[in-house]
Amino acid sequence: MELPKFLLADNTDYPDAIFIVHTEYPRFIINLENDEVEWMEEFSKEDEAELADEAEGLIEAATAFYDREVSRYDE
């Protein structure tokens, strides 16, 4: 099965949270309510330096995905 790069998710146990799931490496879930990120990968110390550079762009892409999805509901 081919998955999209980002998925929009919610959960009634967290009524104010909006989750974006990044399905490609490095996989993560971001809660847009508080910008908390949960990484779904194990990283070595060497990987962490590279990840720090890449993380900001991935989180910006996740936020842009959310904005695009919400704008489509408004049409």
C-alpha cells in the first residue's frame, strides 16, 4: 500500500489536538496544538545532528500540509 507523505489525524481523547503524521523517514507525529513532536525512529548521535537540520523543514512542510487541507474545506 502506498501512503501519502502526510496524514491528518485527530482523537476524541485529545479534543483540542490536531495531529499530522509524517509517514516517510524520519517518521514523526506533530501535535499542532502545542508543536510537540514525537519521533517514531531511533537515532544515533550522528543522526541527531543531521536530523536537527532537516527537522525544521519537515515541520514547516507538515504545517503547510495542514493549511492546504483546511483551505480545501473552506472552498
